[in-house]
Amino acid sequence: MKQDIKVKLTLSEGYEERFTKACIQAARKRVENQEKERHPDPALPARKVAMG
């Protein structure tokens, strides 16, 4: 037998703005990391990969 569960959610003042800013910041970091992977900084030494 399946039961329905009802939840009442009350968001604090400014929640939507804080959530949106956090999402934008996370997306920005993801894009920056993807760019670093595609175009590594030539000044940084290459990672050593174990051969086995």
C-alpha cells in the first residue's frame, strides 16, 4: 500500500537569492575547472602518471 506524505516547507528570508548565488558560483567554478583541464597552465609541471 502506498501512502502520501505531505510536507510543509517554510523558506527563510532571502533564501531564493542565496540559493541562486550559490548555484551561479558552483557553475562558474565548474566552467573554470573545465577550462583548466582543456588548457593547462604551461608554467605548472605535468602530473606524473604511474606506468604499470
